[in-house]
Amino acid sequence: AQKITQTQPGMFVQEKEAVTLDCTYDTSDQSYGLFWYKQPSSGEMIFLIYQGSYDEQNATEGRYSLNFQKARKSANLVISASQLGDSAMYFCAMREGYSTLTFGKGTMLLVSP
Amino acid sequence: SAVISQKPSRDICQRGTSLTIQCQVDSQVTMMFWYRQQPGQSLTLIATANQGSEATYESGFVIDKFPISRPNLTFSTLTVSNMSPEDSSIYLCSTRGSDYTFGSGTRLTVV
């Protein structure tokens, strides 16, 4: 079974609107971490936001927020007030215990004027 | 977070040759990770590199094809050996701190 599932291969949003990128995960560990990364066409991986499994509040970083629903095992990324520069590939990833990251297949976000 | 300098940023190589990718970290880190991202795909872990010991390779990756060096706590190299067009990918190094920081990636094309 896949550890990280991103069901949206592509998403379109108009500039200044909000968009939600879906991510569900599968783990039996009690301690884990969830990450979102942005990958522009240049190929670099840019860290956006982190949510720990014991964090009671949803993580926020500027225009990024993580809608963490533990019981449903979902960790959706919400981008508010989309900008043209947000067009990129977005990856959800999970760390179980102290292991490495496991990545989802990614969602391509296109922001139109 | 650590800052990683990765070189080269891109290269076009002939099949049968080898390419060495370097990652320099601005602070000492225990573990470094090497990933491959094939075109249109997600990231796949190649190996974990600890200083002073041999790298630990994931299933499907072998040391003869992807030798890794980790001479100190701030530096690591990955060599892609005897390249074929199937090795055309983005290769990324990473470290683990409060978050997982990545180098800027090496876009490799094998012709």
C-alpha cells in the first residue's frame, strides 16, 4: 500500500484564489511528521510547511496552512491568495519515527492570471 | 536549517561515462540522503550516507552503480557510473535537521 497518496495529478486556480492540495497517508506509527515541498521547474525542492503527529494545532506558514485531520489521516495543503509564482509541482511527504522521507506522486499546480 | 550547495546543476553526458555530484553543507550533519527523480516521477531514495561508514542502499540500487563517499560531516558525493539514457533524472541530496533540506538538484541527461 502506498504510504502517501496525492490523488490530484493537476490543479488549476486563478490568481488570488485559495486552493487545497490533497494528501492522505498511511502509517501505524504514533510518532510521525508530515511535510509539504514545492518543486518549480528548476528542480529544487523548497520546504513549505511541517506538521508533527502530536501537534494539536494546524501548522501555518504565511500563505500556507496545513489542514491536519489525524483521524482521517489527511494532511491537505491550503494556499491562500494564489500567486503566479505558486505554479509548480507540490509533494507531500511523511517521516515515520526517525526514518527518511517517503514522498507522494505530487500535484502540479497551475495558477492563471 | 542547513544550506546545501550542490554541483553541477545540470550536465549532458555520453553513455558509458560517469558523473560525480557533490554536496557541501554549511554545517555538520550526521546523515545525508541521495534521491533520484526520474522524469515526471516522485523522489526515490537511493541511499543514506553516514560519515565514516559505508552508505546504506535502498532496494534496487547498488554500490557499483551509485558509489557514495562521505569523507566528513559537511560533504558527500554521489557517482552515477557507466551511464545509460535510463539514468537521465534529477539527483538530489538532502540532510535532516528540523526539516529536511535539499540541495538545488542536478539535472542529468544521458545521450
